[in-house]
Amino acid sequence: MNTLLNQSFSAATAGVSLLNDALRLQGIPAQAVAWTPPLGGKDLHDVMADSRRSAANELALAKMLSSGALLVDVKPASEALNLGRGEFLHAGPPIEWARASGPMRGALIAAMLFEKMAGSAHEAEQILEKNGVALEPCHHRGAVGPMAGVVTPSMWMFELLDPSTGNKSWCSLNEGLGKVLRYGAYSPEVIERLDWMRDVLGPLLQLGVRAREEHIDVRAIISQMIQMGDEGHNRNRAGTLMFLRDLLPFMIEGGSSTDVARAARFVGGNDHFFLNLVMPACKLQTRAAENIPGSSIVTVMARNGTDFGIQTSGTGDEWFIGPAQTPHGLYLGNYTAEDANPDIGDSAITETAGIGGFSMAAAPAIVRFIGGSVPDALATTRRMYEICEGENPTFGIPVLEFRGAPTGIDVTRVLRTGILPQINTGMAGKIAGTGQVGAGLVTPPMEAFTAAIAGLARRVI
Amino acid sequence: MNTLLNQSFSAATAGVSLLNDALRLQGIPAQAVAWTPPLGGKDLHDVMADSRRSAANELALAKMLSSGALLVDVKPASEALNLGRGEFLHAGPPIEWARASGPMRGALIAAMLFEKMAGSAHEAEQILEKNGVALEPCHHRGAVGPMAGVVTPSMWMFELLDPSTGNKSWCSLNEGLGKVLRYGAYSPEVIERLDWMRDVLGPLLQLGVRAREEHIDVRAIISQMIQMGDEGHNRNRAGTLMFLRDLLPFMIEGGSSTDVARAARFVGGNDHFFLNLVMPACKLQTRAAENIPGSSIVTVMARNGTDFGIQTSGTGDEWFIGPAQTPHGLYLGNYTAEDANPDIGDSAITETAGIGGFSMAAAPAIVRFIGGSVPDALATTRRMYEICEGENPTFGIPVLEFRGAPTGIDVTRVLRTGILPQINTGMAGKIAGTGQVGAGLVTPPMEAFTAAIAGLARRVI
């Protein structure tokens, strides 16, 4: 000890800055280490000590990995989900008109106009303000919706089946980019496009899907697209092309050539079309892992534009909520960060299933689009392995020598490492009616995970 | 000096092993360095000293980079190339029946049957043995043909235009894999498929191409596919899908739905379909760099199954020849290395233009298919930069942070480094009629490059 005090020394400090400051004031070299105590406190301790946890998480991962996703039908939401007149679904955890953000309000207005429940945006708002429509999260019906995720009875839905569980999931048809309902736009062009999708595109897709002898294996296409520069959230180009390849011949044989040609141009001209098949496939994957007592694996991450909600396997359908964050990225045209609404949409189901931002390394071509570099993309995926239970060999990432996508977000790992899930996302304008303003990166609020660990702790036996 | 001799020492040796052996026999540690004197001797020296060379090669690269490739028409070779009855084109440098390999002979037999110039394979052989057909390399007409590359007057050709030069190039329609003419098969199924391609597919593609207001930009699609896991030689999946997306709506509008559906299935079911558009696009790129006095840039690499021939910018249409090597890779079914024919086809025009094996890093998904690893793919592309004049920013390789494809093979660099161009290729069975037996990697014979440097040296002023 004498020797130590007689020598000059330097120190490494961690935690609050008090010690570091004191040393520096005394002229002693002190290096502060970035360290914070794990979040979650006693709840985290209790969950970590839960003897069921390890096996429960292994089981959750195994169920995710063995799930499947076949496209079995396309039909209106009224049939697919028994959605009745005056019932709308929306993205994220439950929300009412009063707390809804601009793009969610805009999408609900568009939905009212599309369903002819209002003759004008003004009339639609009046009805919605009085809660004249029953709102329910897509996730409560096993469905998912990108951005505002508003689903009405007349919208056509993809219906996917997981043969390993018998579960089904649904998603509406993708409208393309720009002025579209899901980004909160409700101008006449938006409604006209939705009318055409209802009257022409939906029936044609149904005809094609029903004419095929074998179901289209959406999971197999995802496996391929991950090898073709898509990460399945912000980039779905190869997936869209493979979908078109597999379905179009049947549409050609059964439909009017004018309609089929227009449908082919519409789908082929929208690189995001396949997102609405990736999402329900991911929902089936995470749904397979639901309701395993003691499991701290995340099964849902979803945003309604105001709140970010998560669900975990061990806590059933309870939502754990925090404020939705605003994404950072690149903006279209003259839009700026000022124009962007907080995070919105069920599309974070892709990250919940290990693709999207988690598989950013598979899609170096998009990192520049959202303002990053190729090494950033690799680093992001590598970081996500730290908060995941395992890897999905079906989604092999080429540049990582086909290492499987990081899969099964573990709430305890998020809290222990402080690493939040990385989400790729589109950005909606915060004023109702604007549409898309950009695309970028966002994370959930840590509050959702501290709430989830409390929920898990309450259930420790 | 005294000091040196009194100390123990170790040696590094280069060149012939004599010195290394002598040192080791005396117990002196000696490390042999892999080094060989540059090939090409005085010819290389003369070409290196040619004051025109540096600027000529820069110009050749610049012309390659500014070339374009638009799909302007689809029509029979009789119209596109004025190919008359009894005139066949083939891959690689010139060859006669007597020296032709099995797959080349098989393809010529198929061509005779397809053109109804013979009623049986036996009769076809008899006519071909007597040189009853005029054979000419595709390259002599500005065209390119994969594998045997046999083109007959009734075959339909893609016609591509380079707006920067006004040059055109042509390639036949891809038949798919397995038992096909270009791999030397001539069974009835081969001829029936060719009949359908002549009667239905060709006219439908023509209809689609002519109905479009804007020409399909093949070079732009290549730029995209390089970002989608294709390298444009052994993998053309994304390219094929984008081609289908861009052309099919016009075919749907103009054709019979039964025919269009079959065509859509045929093209969509053949991941190599777009190869036959990539190849003439690459030919236009290298053609733009032809005939620059003093330039040592390679403008053609092509194989006829017996010989491997190259041409350089500074030596016009003179062929420099060496023996075609046999590829190494993976074999289909029960085939082995014993069944593989030496290297065949004009498809090495893709490597000549910087993609294919040169852009292997863009296509990690295929390296396993041909028996390699992801790091191998990166190393291959990095090695190719050493023998190239420059990089093509239009073909940015994502995993290399969008570094441009290595472009413009310089004969002097090949000889100085001893690094041969890396070619990805299909493998044909060496017995006529077999078809494809595998896919793998191959290099040109060094003899072609030593012959080329001699040809360049002869032209030094």
C-alpha cells in the first residue's frame, strides 16, 4: 500500500462522475468508463433468478425457428377478420382519437371516406371525435398494419398460415409510397387508389392465389430476399419481384389483360409491396412463441404514432408502453426533422422477428438511403446479437458468412446491456394529410422494457 | 562485413530453388519467397516502354465507363445479323468441326436439327464433318453466345444499342438449364423448346420491347443486380426478375394470355435468362474500347471449348490463343470432374467488363454453390483490382462500400503479377449430347497473354 501511494498512478472510473471529477481536480489522470448499472433493478434480479426463464426462452426461440408462413388466401377484412361496419383496426397499442397523432388521424379520415361513412374530411373528424367508430389494434386480431395500419372492412387482406401452429395472420395490400392512407394522406387520389385496390387488385390477387396448386411460401421468399439486398422492412425489392414472378402467371391466365397489366405495373412499381407479406409472416413467427410462462422474449413491438408498445411471451397480451420516439434519417424533398411524426406502425414486427434493422448487414444498399455507411450496417447487426436469444439459420446474412439473423429479443438482455432494438422505418408527416416525409432509424423507449420486466417479475412464481 | 559473417544469420531467397537449397544444406535458415520473374520478357519491356500505353489505357477505360446498353429490339438472327441458311455462329475464337469439343459438336448437331438441315444427328454429323456449314465466331459479328454459343438464322436475338458509340450487339435467348443446345444437348426436348422459343417466345418479347416507349436500360439493371446478390455471370436472378417486371406488362397487353403466362413461367423459372442480356451489354462496354493504338486493355475473352482466345484494344481483331482449361467447382447429380469439358462460351465477356468472377464479392450467395467461402469471394475481387486499369462506379459492390467493379484487364499487369483473370462459368459435359454437368471457376491460359504481349510489342512504333 505504501508503495502504491508513493507511485504516480492513473485511475479508471465508472458510474456517476463524482469520483472522476474529484481525481481530475487533484491532477490525477482518470479515464471515465461508459458504464451504467443495469436497468430494471429488483425486477430484473427477480426475472433473472426465475428458474423457468432459460428453458422458456429456448422454447420460444425454437418455436420461432420452426414456424412457417404460407400465403393461403386474399380476401376482404370483413370476411378475413369478421370486421363489421364502423369497426377499424389500427397499428400499435390501443389508442383513442383524442391522443392520436396526425398521421393516425389522417388515416382514420381516409378510412371514413373510403368506407363512405363520411362525405368530407370535416364530417369524418366530427364522427371520429365523438368516438363514432370502434378502434382496435391490428395485433388484437392477429393482424399487422404498416404505418397507421388502419384496416377497414372493405380492404383486402393477405391471409397467411403457419402450418406448425395452425395460426393465421393478416395484412392489408400495400398502397405504394407518397400520398397514401397509411402515411396519413386522405386526398381524392388516395381514395381512388383504395377503390381500385378493392375492386380490381384484391380480386385479381385472390384469383391468382386460389389458382395456384401450391401455396406461396412467404418465409422461403424472405430467406431468398435476405440474400438479395433486402432486409424486409425498408427494402423489399427482391421480395416484391419474386412474389410477382410466382403469382403473375396465374393472374394472367384468369384476369382481364388490361387489369392484369395495370396490377403488374402497380406491384412492380412499388418496391414495398412485399412488406405487407413479410409483416404477417413475421407475426406468425413471433406468435408461435407467445404465452410461454417465464419467457422474457419479446413477441410484439408496435407503435401507434403516440405510444410504443411491446408484448413478451411470458406476459400474454399485456402491453408495456412508452412514448414513441422520432426517427432520424433522410427526408424527402423539402421536408425536415421538424415535419416528422413520432414512430408509427406494426412494421417493427420485422425486427421482432430478426430482420429489418436487425439484419441491416444484409442490405448495405439501404444504409446510404437512410444516412449510414456499410460498416454501420454490419455493426448494427452485430450489436443486435447481444440482445437476442439466438440466430435464425433460415435467414442467413451473406456478408456475415450466412450467420443467421439475430432472433428473439430478450428483455433481460436489453436491460442488462442498455442496448435498444434497432428499427428501420418510414417517417410520416406529423400533420394529418401530409403522407411520407422520409425514412430512417429509431429505437423503442427504454420505458417499455422496464415496464415489461416489472410485468415479468409480477409473474415469477 | 566481418561483423556480418561472425553473426548467425537467416536468409530470404527468391526465384529458382538452388540458392535456398544450398543454404538449407549448410544449416542456415532460409525462407523462400514466392516470386517469379515477370512473364513476357522483352515483349513486356517493349510494351511497358511504349509512350502511348498509359494514355491509351486511360482512354480505353474511359470509353468502357461511358458506354451504355439499351434493349432496342428482338428479332431473328437472319434479320439482326443477316445470317443466311447454312451459316452458324459459335462461341470463342474460330474453330472447325475437326477440332471442336463434344459440347460444341452437340450444339452444332442441335442447330442442324433445329434448322431442319438434317433429319437425324447422324446425318447432321456427316454434313458437319464435310464442313457443309459455314462456321464463324459470334464476336466477328459483334454478337456473343453463352457456352457453345451456336446461333442459327431462325434463332431470335436480343439487339442492344450503345448510344455513346452507336454500336450494337446481339445475343440469343436463354434456353434455361440442363438439356439445352448451348450445353451440347440435341434430344427432341431441346429442339421442341427451340421451336417454341422461335414461334412464341421470340415474337412475344419483340412485341413487348417494341410496345415500350422507353428502351429497357440493361446497364442500369446490371447496376441494380450487383446490389442484389448477382454477379451477372453465374447468378442473374435479380436481373431476370427486373427484366420480367419491366417487360411483362407490355407482353400482357399485346399477347395471348396462354402464351404470355407460359412465357412468364419460362423466364421466371430460369434465373439465367438475363445472362443473355448482360453479355451483349458487356460486349458493348468492351467494344467501346476497341482499336485504341497502344492500349494493352483486354476487349475480348472467349472460349470455344478447345481454345481460349483473347483480343486487346491495341491489336484489333487479332486472336491470341491458348488451350482452354477445365473449370473446378461443383457437379450436378452423379457427374464428376471426369465428365467436364474444357472451358467454353463467350460469357467471359462479363469478366472482361468487370463483373462475373471479377465482382464475386457482390454475390456471396453463389460462392457456396461453386465450392467457395465468403472471404474467398472478397479476396477474388480484391485480387482482380491488381490486374485492372480502374474501377466502374456504375457497378458498385455493396460489401466493398460500393467500390466500383475492377474494370479493364491490362495484359501487362497480368504478366507482371502472374495473376490470371478469374472466371465464373457453367460446365458442359465433354460428350456431345450430355448438357450441363456443373458450375465452377476457371482461368484463361497464360499463353493467351504472352501471345497478346507479343502482338502488342509488334505494334510498338
